[in-house]
Amino acid sequence: MILGLLLKPFSIAADIILAFIPKKLLVLAIIVLIAAIYYGYTYEF
């Protein structure tokens, strides 16, 4: 119940984002973000 109330604004925001951004583009953005973090930690100078 409390968790549902806490996550409600995030689900509304996610619905708005998904309405404007196609899912394929969102998945690609997540993959790029994960790759950037991974390579950033792997090849630190």
C-alpha cells in the first residue's frame, strides 16, 4: 500500500515518458547508458 503510493509519481512519469518516447528508443538508451557506465568503470584513467 505505502510502496504503491511512493511509486505512483514514478509510474505517472514513466507513462508520460513512454507516451513521447518509442519503446525501442528507450531500450536503446538504457543499453547505451549501461554500456557507458560499464566502459567508464572498466577503462578508468
